[in-house]
Amino acid sequence: MRTFEKSSKLDNVLYDVRGPVVDEAGRMEEEGKEILKLNIGNPYPFGFAAPEEVIREMLDNVQVSQGYSDSRGIGSAREAIAEYAASLGISGVTVNDVYTGNGVSELINLCMQALLNNGDEILIPAPDYPLWTATATLAGGKAVHYICDEEADWYPDVEDIRRKITDRTKAIVIINPNNPTGAVYPREILSQIADLAREHELILFSDEIYDRLVMDDCVHTSIASLAPDVFCVTFSGLSKSHMIAGFRIGWMVLSGPKERARGYIEGLNMLSSMRLCSNVPAQAIVRTALKGAQASGEYVRPGGRVYEQRNYIYKALTDIPGITAVKPRAAFYIFPKIDTKRFHIRDDEQFALDFLHEKQVLLVPGKGFNWQEPDHFRVVYLPEISQLEQAARSLGDFLATYRQKWEA
Ligand code: PLP
């Protein structure tokens, strides 16, 4: 009998919110087990909420948001986003250069589909937010991973980027602030990456969805503000800064020499029209959200939940023998290193599965972020400290005796 399989286009696609460890956690939940989930950056279930005025704005606008909008979005949202881009120092952005999306996710996919012919190369960080690699691969492109260096606070290794540029390379992706490492890139590194893009005539894609979730004295810089002469696409949205991931609203802005990207922009417009438009009630809140109180502002200051939880998890994890980590400076993720020799770890997915089975805590192995060595995992530190405490204690107890068993 005929069976229906997934497209082979999906064969090499890897994703952090799917996969064997997450599927196994789902199966265990169906059996009635309670799982502590530290695998997804979704603030609302952990008690983070949008500013009241943003919710009110959405409710007030539902009546008038029943129709499709312009495929790029309603005027008021795009004007507010263009002004926001100007406030970040990105010059020359008009409303026509702004596209809203059902989250940044939709726009990343759209950008990859519009750009890549089969075999075209795109430089993507390792570790990455895996949607970038997945969408580039689905579009027929080849994701070439450049290293972010843990020894250098997880900053991109600019020499590695340079070495990996070929005549098929079309673009460089940066994720700043970074998921999964929590790094915030300094201006010098961004300038060096911009120089490479300029020299080799590459597009810069900068995913800045965590730009307002920066801690300590770190300053976030948009790479596009340093490179007005390079064609850049800068992404952001409200999922994280306003803790409203479920409303599905993100955007991208084009900057730099747009006349040189005319053909590409035609492709973007075509794909943007094909999805008709993004969720209109969510577009209606963008102006208020960008002008008003930022939920994230309070969270990332000393005393704020994200800040305090970051401090807690960093100390609790690095106190466990065999675990080290770079302190994250932004977002709500930490990407610790595990001593593979000490625990005989050859397979990070197996480690995450073993930990899940024994302690009912869900972590994502480094592999889920296109990290090639079996020596990292990601923790989402959105849960309250009491839950983080439980997770860290469980990990410490588990590792006290864990030695990975290998198949003969
Ligand atoms: N980019 C990065 C780096 C992310 O971590 C995420 C979500 O976790 C996204 C994009 C997608 O965000 P959105 O909710 O806007 O689709």
C-alpha cells in the first residue's frame, strides 16, 4: 500500500524544538510524568507577561483589523519600525524597506527562499539558532558554519569566516545578541565582519531579536549602523522583548545600497505577497510597544527576574564539577560545556536522553544548534529560581555517577 513520507528536502534539517529528546519528553508526559522543560524560549508560561498597554491596544484594534493589510504591513507599524531602526543608527530606512512577519521566523524563511539557488553558500554561526540552517537548507542552499569561539566569550571567529568565503558565498548571518550563547558582540568584531561583507560583496543578515534583553554594561550595536554601504537585513520583533511570542509579530528592515539588491528585493516582495500579510491585530500594537514601557527593561536590571535567574543558573551550573560556562550577557539562554572525558560522553543527545529519563528534566544537546562536538547543551533559564534550583540539583546528582555507556 502507498505510504506518505516527508519530503527528502527535510532530511538534513535539524531543529531544537523537535527531535528525539523533545519527542521522548512528550511521550513521557503522555505517560503522566511531569517534565521540567528548559528547552524553549517561550516566556509566557514561566510567568512573564506583556505590558498591560500592549494587551489593551491589541483588544482595541481587533475590530478594525479584520482585513488583509498591505503585504509588508500596516503603515503605522512600518513607520514605527523605521523610526526604531533610525534610533539604532541604521540610516536611510523608509517604510518601504520594512516588512512585518508572523514572527521573525517567517521572515528568515522568506529571506532564504528568495536568495538561495541550489548549492549557494551562506555563512551561519556554530552554534546557531537552528532555524537559520534549516531554512537555508530547505531553500536548496548550503549552510557553511563558522565558529563562535567559547575561549573568546563566544564571539565570531572572524578569521574562520574569512577562510570559509568562496565564490559561491552569498551572505553572512550573525545572531546578536546570541541564542544559544547569550553573547553580545562588541563593535570591533562587528566592524571586522562588515569589512568582510564589503570586501567580498556579501549580504549581511543580522538577527537581533534579543536586542533589548541585554544585561550588565553591555551595549548592543546593530551591525547595519556600522555599515551603511553594505546591503543589510536586520531582524527583530516583540516575541522576546515584550514577552508576547504567541502574538506572532516580528519584522525586518533593509538598509544599505538597495539599488544593488533590486532583483533580490523583487523576490522578497513576491514571497511577501504570496503569504498575503502577517497577523494584522498584532501589527496594530507595534507603535505602542516600541514607544512605551519595555517589559524587558525591568527584567534585565539587577533585581529583575531575567538578571537574577541568569546569575543563579550561571553559578549553580558552574559549581557542578565537570561543567564550565561563559556567563551570558543577554537573552535567557546559557550554553555550558560538559567535560566529555570525565563522563565518557560521546553522544550529547544520549546524555540529554539519559538525564531526561533519570531526572525528568529536558535540556537540548549542543547538536540541536549545529554544534559538532558532543560537549555542550543549552539551558533556558526562564523558569523561577526554585525550578532552576531543582534542575541544577538534579544535574549535579545525575553527573555524580554518570558515565555514558556506549553500544559495542
Ligand atoms: N531568532 C532567534 C535568535 C530566536 O531565538 C528566535 C526564537 O527563539 C527567533 C528568531 C524566532 O522568533 P519569532 O518568535 O519572532 O519567530
